[in-house]
Amino acid sequence: MTRNFIAFIFVSFAAFLSACGGAEPAANNANANSNAANRPANNANAEANNPVAVTTPTPAATTNDAPTVGPVFKAYCAAVEKKDEAAIRRIYSADSIRRIEEEMKADGIESLMEYFSNDMATTALCEVRNETITGNEAVAEVKTKSMPNGAKVLFVKEGNDWKLTNRVPGFEKK
């Protein structure tokens, strides 16, 4: 009886070891946990179906280099870089200057350059693209050092000149 019991233990142990073994040798490096057993079979599907996965949006295609309002925004970047308040007053629309001056007064700010001190616009990164013009308004995508991911900016036509505004397209007060 003891003999049968020992044989039974031995056979069980051998069966256990053969079931746990694998064909792949254990990896002996820092990436040991990145083997195939730790990844889903179809990694692309797993990432697409994961609601908390980080996704990077595909940038919109460039349809144009903003030939109409691009020079206005590039002049703005140059004016901020040179701290040229007179140029900034010429670049912004009259309504925008009025709104900015109201904000400056409420905040106790004395000059436009102080108001724009946090805007890191420079000629080093001053990109304008994808302008769309509708009547006397235009929208273009801009990138600056302070907006490296880009933002849409609204321009208006005053007389014969296009002017930059401090309004955000789609968020106008009614």
C-alpha cells in the first residue's frame, strides 16, 4: 500500500511538472515581462477597444498656407518678439483693442506689452495654415511657442485690411 501511494505521488508530481513546463526558455533580461504571454493576441484591437488608452489624434491635413491672413499673424509674432506696441495696435481689430483695454483697466495693467507678456509668440515658431474666409471673417490655424498644438484664430476685415481678433471662433457672445 505504501508502495502504491509513493508511486501515485511520483506520477502526480511528474504530471504536474510536465503540465507547467513550456517550450520557450525563460528570458534573462530586463524585458522578461514583455514576452508574448503578457500581450494580447491582437494588440491593435486591444488598444482600439481600450477606453483609457492614450491616443494621439492625426493632425489635420494642410489645405493652404493662409495666404491672406498668414502675413497678419506673422506680423503679430514679430511685433510681440520686438515688444512693438504700436505694431500690435495696428494688427488687432478696433473691437479687440477696446476689449483688451477694458481687461487691462480691470486688472491694473498699464501697457499692451505687459498684457501680452505671457504670450510667447516668436518668429521662431509662428505657423499659420488652413485659412477659411467667409465674407468679412476668416479663421486660420496657428501655432506658436505658447500654443504648440495649435489653435484656431478669428480674423476680421476692417476697411481693406485683415485684422487679428481676440475672439475664439465658435464662442462668440450673442
